[in-house]
Amino acid sequence: MSDFAELHFEGEVYKLPVVEGTENEKALDISKLRGQSGLITIDPGYKNTGSTESAITFLDGEKGILRYRGYPIEQLAEKSSFLEVAFLIIYGELPNAEELKKWETEITYHTLIHEDFKVLLEGFPSNAHPMGVLSSCVTALTAFYPDSLDPVRSKDEVRISIVRLMAKLPTLASWAYKNEIGQPLLYPKNSMDYASNFLRMMFATPAEDFDPDPVVVNALNTLLILHADHEQNCSTSTVRIVGSSHASLYASVSAGINALWGPLHGGANQAVIEMLEAIKSDGGDADKYLAKAKDKDDPFRLMGFGHRVYKNFDPRARIIKKAADDVLGKLGVNDPILDIAKKLEESALSDPYFVERKLYPNVDFYSGIIYRALRIPTNMFTVMFALGRLPGWIGQWKEMRENNEPIGRPRQVYTGENERDYTDVSKR
Ligand code: CMC
């Protein structure tokens, strides 16, 4: 393989080094191009731009491959626990028994939230979206832990921030929900595992405790693993770019939560259920909505379909579809929404519009159906995605810091007015 490519421009030849990853992915290094030639590259939406070299997640969108640190998602989803996968993503290797015990104990130990947080939560109106509340609360952690905000000063500060964030996010997420529905906030019960503890904080009340069904705990564990990382994407790249200014882990992750919120990203799981509900209340005619999705004059898109990188299938969607069938079967839930989803998927997969554009169900198409079966309210779906994605954001932020990456600062091609003179307001 040649280790450089040549760019011919205005009589000059510029050599661009070729960078190769461990899965033989090749990239042109253009970092010195502007200095040599005055040229920059332009790529709206970064569709063809690698912003970093990363050793965390490999995905091949054509072949439908997703691996965390080399381990196939199918194996992790079947055999692993979310905290084990989180350790793998953040620290690079699966933990041994002793490391896993220490990690679980540390996270259990830090689940409590400072009592003053209650005042903060009470300040939000009850109809506040829990994603907004969650990102605000994560930013607010900076106020409660000023001793561990510096990402450069010491590794211990970073380590304790990681543990605190992993431990406290489920508590904060459940508190955002309790605040919304006007129920008393529940404290974590540290004898429980990560997923069970979260479910209990969501559904128990001081009047009645809640012991989650193992089927539900297992399903949640799988969903969290499937969402744990997805290499560079809108929220993860946001976390890296905010962190590149040496902002704290909490500030960076809070920005990631906001980026995830949009319906084209993590907000899609909520949008899918809202779309399926709308189809149901409109008589259940899936084909009518397929036609709307294909109509270029109609802004409607089939939510849960299409992906920037997966162009044959999303391996997470395969696992989730099976999990949805299992969970609904075991819990005895008969959800008419599932039938509409299956009909929509079947019709879209044989429709030339979707086939030609390689639009397949993505991870969010079926995740909302499982969340509904687990009694998670619709506006908490994206919060569930955030809980799952947290190890990915942390691992990517840590990698960026350890590689001492420069501050993120893209360029632009200016298309505005050329220089002109100011005119007095009376003459405009
Ligand atoms: N329904 C109808 N048409 C679609 C859809 C859709 N869901 N997705 C893409 N298209 C069409 C689009 O109109 C365009 O058509 P044309 O070539 O005729 O102009 C073509 O397919 C390519 O679309 P694009 O917007 O250029 O593709 P993208 O890679 O920029 O966007 C996407 C990817 C996920 C934003 C998009 O497919 C979409 O909006 N999907 C619905 C939202 C969704 O489910 N998002 C969750 C993504 S998975 C969770 C995560 O990782 O964030």
C-alpha cells in the first residue's frame, strides 16, 4: 500500500500521508494541508471526516459489525453485565473478578446525591422534559464536587469523577422522573444491582416497595449494553469537543446529553412510539405513513429507520427485535403498537424507496416498545439511552484527554458579504 496520496492543485503537488487503522480502514491525513497549500477541506455533517483515532469501538456499517474493544456486541449482549461492559469501554479490558468487585462496590458506594439537589429539582416545573433536567443536574455536579473537576491535574480526580458519574446518573434520572410526576424522591438501595436499583427508584414509593421482575432487569441490562458506545456520533463527538477545551467530565457529558436529546439522534426512540401511537389513532394504516415518508414535500420521516453508517442492517436492532418478542411474551404484554411496528417494517423493507436508500430499522425502532413493556414512560426513553451511552461518553472523553488531543476548532468557507462601509440608520 502506498503510504501517501497526491493532491494536484494549481500546478503544485501535495503529499497527504495515509493513516491505517487496525481493521485496515484508510484515511488521508490533511492536518498540514492548509499550512502547505492554503486549502481546507469541507464536509458538512462530517460525513466523510475522521475527527480522531480511537481504540474503543469498531463498526462496519456495510457488514453490520459492532464491537467494543474487539468484543462482538452479540456476545456482550448475551453474556455480560452493563457494569462489566462499562469497565471494558472505559478502561480497555474486561475486568477480572477482583477488578469487577471493586468497580461494582465503588459505584454502589457513590449512588447518593447531595441533599441540596432536592432544592434544585423543586425549582423545575413539573412538565419539564427529564432530558433537560438531567443535563442541568449533571452540570450542577460541578458545583457539588469542585475538588475533582480538573481533567489535567491528576488521574485521581478523573477516576473519582468517573465513578461518581456512573453511580449518580441512575439516581438523578429517577429523580427527574419522580419530580415530574410529583412523587417523593427515593434513595438508592445499595444492596441491589445497577439496573434493579434504578428500576426500584423509578417505581417504588414510600408507601409500597418495588421488586423488579428478573425478566425486566435482564432486558434493561441488554438495552444498556447495546447503547453503551457507538464510536463518533453527534453526542459523543460533542463530549470530545467540549472536553478538548479541558472542560470537566461533568460539563462535557452534560453537553452530550443535550446533543442526544434531538429526534434525529437519541430522541428517536421517543419519536418512534409517538409515531406508532399516531398511526394507531389514525386507524392503523401503516402504508399511509410510508407514503408520507416517501413524499419529498412532506417533512415526515419514518422514525427509527435509516442510519448514517449502517447501510445493510443495524446489529443492535436485530438483538433488540428478538428481545422485544421475548420480553413481551414473558411479561404477557399484548401491545397493538408492536403489530403496527412489524407491519411498517415489513412494508418498508420491500419498498423500493427504502431499499434503494438502504434504510433499515435502527436500534431505536424496537427499543421504545421494550421500554413501554417495562412501564418506562415515553418521555424517559431518551434518558434511558443516556444511561446506556454514559460509559461510551466517559471512555471517549478519557481517551481524548489521555491522547492529549488539541482543542477542537473546525474551519469554514465564508460565504457572506465582502467588506462594506457602515451606513447611518437614517440612510438604510
Ligand atoms: N424516512 C424517510 N426517508 C429517509 C429516512 C427516514 N427515516 N432517513 C433517510 N431518508 C432519506 C432521505 O430523505 C434521503 O433521501 P434523498 O436521497 O432522496 O434525499 C436519503 O434517505 C438519505 O438520508 P440522509 O438524511 O442524507 O441520511 P443521513 O445519513 O444524513 O441521516 C438519519 C441518517 C438517522 C439522521 C436519518 O436516516 C433519519 O433522520 N432517520 C430517522 C431518525 C432516526 O431514526 N434516528 C435514530 C438514528 S439511530 C440512533 C442513533 O445512533 O442516534
